[in-house]
Amino acid sequence: MKVSRWRRLAHRIHHTATHGRLALARRARRIRDWALARRRTAWSQILRGICFGSGSGLITLIIFWLTHR
């Protein structure tokens, strides 16, 4: 028997509302665990962006300095 997507969603919402705090705590823990697992990746992307941005800025300043020298 195939259950529709909306029926599963309605069941999940009802279940979450029924169990209240426990479900909320479980969801918060899952979000926290997800963020902790991906923290290293996020920081590496931030560092990469900073390096690319500062490198581009430095090259721009050098070219500007050379053309106006």
C-alpha cells in the first residue's frame, strides 16, 4: 500500500505536535550534529574565499601601482 506524500507529512506534523518537547529536542540535536559534522568543511570554504579575495585584491593593487608609476 502506497502512502501519499501529504499523508506522511500530516502524520509527521501530528506526531511532532503530540510529542512536543521530546521531538523538538531530537530535531535540535540532529541539526546540531549536522552542523558539527560539516563545520570543518564550512571553515575550509570560508578560508578559501578569504584567500581568493585577498589574492585578487593584491594583484589588483599591484597592477594599479604599476600602471600609475
